Amino acid sequence: MTVDSFKFLPRLIATFYRMTKRDPQMPIPWTPLDHLLSECTFGLVTSAGLYVRASDRAFDVERERQRPTWGDPSLRVIPSDIESGAVGASHLHFNTTDVVSDFNIQIPIHRFLTLVEEERIGGLAASNYSFMGYQGFPPDTTEWEERYGPEVAEAFINEGVNCVLLTPA
Amino acid sequence: MPVLARKLEAAGLSTVLVTMMPYWAEKVGVPRSLAVEFPFGHSLGEPGNVEQQMRVIRQALDVLETAQNPGAIIHSDERWPHPTDQAIKAWQPEEPSPIIASLAPTFKEMLRNRREIRE
């Protein structure tokens, strides 16, 4: 089965994507997997706009409402000892009801802890990361590429992470 | 997220992206992708559906283990277990996003003009 990228998209947004011309910048980066997954430590990254309600601030959706062509590029840490119900979602581009009721559908911390218990993977990072996926119109991912992406990479490497699962919302 | 996958991979991490838009992953050039036909905001499945979430995650781990070349996109056979028209309504925010609210009239007009020119 071939996944239909446009199956759940309203016609207007689908048309925008179909009209956007872009070619991949080559070469595509590649880090071969050089350990068994059972020896690898994973880190998780999502763009669902998640944050820890008790201790962190939401993404700046108020500024986005004032300036619709801007999106908050910052990141939030989601720790692996997070409990159910402790995560909020600040994202104006999808209905966040489901991810607030079960954050594992976007940042699968509890599912990965199960994989660690099964010894399918070696470990899970203490800190995982959420971004907020709307980066303006036209999209501007400069801060992701020049500041926050390298910050996450360094943090993961310092924690001994080898592999990353990314889940855009 | 595709640009972040590229950045993290370039920094020495092996990545896999679970995407609902393989069309865009291909255009950006993502190291490894698992494509799933789920509505936006539900990359790994439905809330509380642990079996479904684990199936998708295991498929993503398989992609990570078996992809041989950069740009690999594997398509999952998972299907969203609800009617499409309901799913299209359910994933969208209650209010249109600010950019959609501000641009939609202009974009619709542009599409109308293109249709009129073609006719």
C-alpha cells in the first residue's frame, strides 16, 4: 500500500503543497547504524507543540495570532519520567485533544520504556524534545537548523544517544 | 521536522522519521522514513491504543535497522480505523489557524481565477 500524503488534507492545503516546488539538497545526510538496536540509546523528537504543564511555558501562540506568518521556533524538554496527563499542547494547526489525553501518540515515551524493558532497545534518553511544527509562511526553519537542531544534537550526544525517532505532527 | 532529521543525522545520529506526508519527506530528502496514513496530530495512532502505537513504532525500528540508502521511505500498511470524512474533520483545529484565516480568501480567489482561465 502506498500512503496517500493528501488523504486527510483539506483541498486548499493539499493544493498549496502540490504547487510548492522543492528538490532535496544532496547528498542526504547518512549515519549508518553501527550497533544493534538492543545496544542503542534512543532520543525522541516531535513537533506537536508539547510542554510540561507544571514547570514550562507553552509555545508562543499569542504572538503567532498577532503575526500569522511567524511560528515559535523554540523547543521544550519532555523528560522520560513524565507522567500521564502532565503534558500540554500549544499548536494552532491541529486539534490537540487527543495528544493531550495520550502524549504517546506523538512522543512515545511510555512505549519506548516498554521497548527498553523488552530489551528491544538499549535505553531511552532522560530528556526528549518537542518543537512546534508551524514555522511561518513561507516556512523559515533557519533557527531550527542553526540553533535548536544543533542544540538537540549536542544534548543527545552528551547523553549517549545513538538513534532518534522523529514524529512531525 | 524533515530538516531536523537531516540536521541530527549530519551530527552523527541515526534517525527515522514517522511521517503522514511522504510526499514532503521525498522533496526535502530525509535519511529514513516510515510513512503512515494517519491524520495529522496522530503520528503513532489513537490515544490509548497501545497495540496500534507499538505496531507503528516497531515498523519504524525495522526501517532504522534495514534501510540501506539515504532517502529510504517505507510505507506502512496500517489503516486509520475510522471513516475518512470523519477523520478529516476531527484532526483539524476548532478554529482555522491564523495563517489559513488570513490567506484562504486570497488563495481561493487565485484558484477560481485559474479555473476560469482554463475554461
